[in-house]
Amino acid sequence: MVGRHRHRHPWGLPGFLWTLALLIVAAGGSLALVLHPDVGIRYSRATLHFVVAATAVLAGLCVIAATANWWLRR
């Protein structure tokens, strides 16, 4: 009987990616809170939107990479 062997990521990669996603969200959220009161200043609103979008994309990529084994079962 052949058992199913799960491939383990080196260096605990999924855990690192979850931590990285959490740090990205914390940093992006903090930066957005700092930029929020300055919405009336020229280009500040665009910068705020960029920070929020970049935070969402980077954290989303980390979460997708961390859950890759779940999405790509072989």
C-alpha cells in the first residue's frame, strides 16, 4: 500500500508568507491612516488609493502563495 506523501516547503514557507501578508497589511493600513487626513492636498487622494491598492495586491499574492498547496493539489 502506497501512502500519500505531502511535500513540505523548505524554511516553513507558508508560515512566513502568512506573516509577511500580515506585516504588509499592518504597514499599508498604518500608512493609509497617516495619509487619510491629508485628502484635501493635491495628489494625496491618488497616493492614498495607490497605497490601499498596493497593500491589497501584495497581501493577496502572499495569501495565494501561502495556500498554493491547497489550490494546486496533485
